[in-house]
Amino acid sequence: MHTNQISITISIPTIGDNDFLSLAFESALSQIPDDGEIIISDNASNNSNYISSFAQKDPLGRVRIIQQDTRLPMAENWNRCLYAARGKYFLLLSDDDMIVPGFCHKTMAILEDPSVGFASCRVEWINEVGRCFWRTPSLLERETCLNVLLGVFLRKRVILPCATLIRRNDLLSVGGYDVNFGNFADIKAWIEIGSKYPLVGFINESLAMYRERPASLTKVVDDNAWRDCISKVIDFSCDYYPNHANKIRRVGRDFLEYMLSDIKIKRVLNSDINIAFAEIYVWEATKNLP
């Protein structure tokens, strides 16, 4: 493949600590175009031989493995994926998430519209055994980035890396993922990119799956780190949209407290009682919907 022929890069960062990598990889391989590529970034795992074996699973040679000698912060490993990518479009797919058939074709089609900054879709929340216990709500097919941001803070919108396709050059133009924003580095990036375009685009189909599991970072990251990174997103958003700063700060503070409460709930749950968690989460996530 020549560099200028690569349409999309699906990047899968991993530390090799779960049994879901093969599912994430197969979901990508099942729909990657012939002119696409998959990059797996092994972030100093203890399973380098196993991870390297994925490069032999595609006879078309569209799979590349990059390996880090020392463990990198999450967002820095995301950037390693980005800098190694050669596709026109870029998807960040966690090693325990999945995309379903149609994701690549449909999101790429949206980004053919030059007025659209990024393309996303509805998401299914799944547990460790793959059971869906929640779906994100229906979305407007075209919105401004500001409205999307406010929707996220009001818990009317959910924008996740596994469901969001971005032009690689746009990501590079904003410096990739800012490690200073921790787990919210992806939100900072899409705000920077989306604000440069008139609109962002959505597909009202569940084309991605986000896995909720007890060992996820949601439960183990320190509360102060969560508060810090969310506060940085709020401040950054106010700087980007100064005419709407008061509203952003007001709804952003509510979002921050909701997130911290949500994290506390998740820490006491396990996969055996995901149904109870789902009932709480759905109520919280949808109570402000019209």
C-alpha cells in the first residue's frame, strides 16, 4: 500500500491486561477497507508475542504493531498511534471496545462533507460478557460543536473515542491528544477540531460498543485527577466560547459533580450487578432529556 492510498487508520492502544483485544481487533478487521490499516500499539505489555501475532491475521498486510519499551500515559500512547497513522481518517478504538459493520463506511461518508468536523454515532454500553445494558439516546444528525459540548455537560450527548471518526490532519493540527487533560484528552481534541467547522455529524444507529468493566480506569483513577481534568475541559471550553462562558461553567460544574458521583457508584459495582448499575446510570443520563 502506498501512503497516499490509505483511507482510514483504526488504532488500538493496549496494555494487554484483558481478554477483549481479539474482539476489538476482529471488529476492526471485519470492516476495514482494502485501502485501510489497523495499528495496535503495545504499551509495554507483558504479552508482546501475543500482541505481535495479530499482524499475521490479515493476508492483505493492513495490520501494523508498534511497541513501547516503557509504559506511557494513556494519552501519550494515543499520540503514538496518531503519529504512526497514515490514513486520511483516524479512529481510536480501545482494546475492550468494538465497532459493528457499517461504522467505517457510514462515518467516512459523513466526513466527505467539508462542513463537518467529526462524525460520531450512537453507542451500546456492554458488560464483560457482551450484554448490552444501555444505549445512548437519539441524536440530531447535524449540530454545532457548541451545542454538542453543552449536550455532553447536560448529559444529553455522549461522545466516545470508539464511536468518533476524525480527519487525521485535523488531529495533528491541534497537537494530537493533550496529556495534561488526562482521561478527557479526547474531549479537548474534538472541541478544538469541531469548533473550526460549521457542524459535526451523527448517525442515529448503534455502530459502536463501549465495554464497562470493573477493572476500567473509571474506577481506579484518583478522584482528584478526575476533578482536575474535567475542570480543565470546562475552563478550556469557556476560553473557546467566551460568549457562552457563564452557561458552560454552570452546566460544566453540574457535569463534574455528576461524573464524580457516577464514578463512586461504579467503584462498588461488579459485572454481576450491572443491571442495577444500568438502572441508576440510565436514570441519571436521561433525566434531562426532553
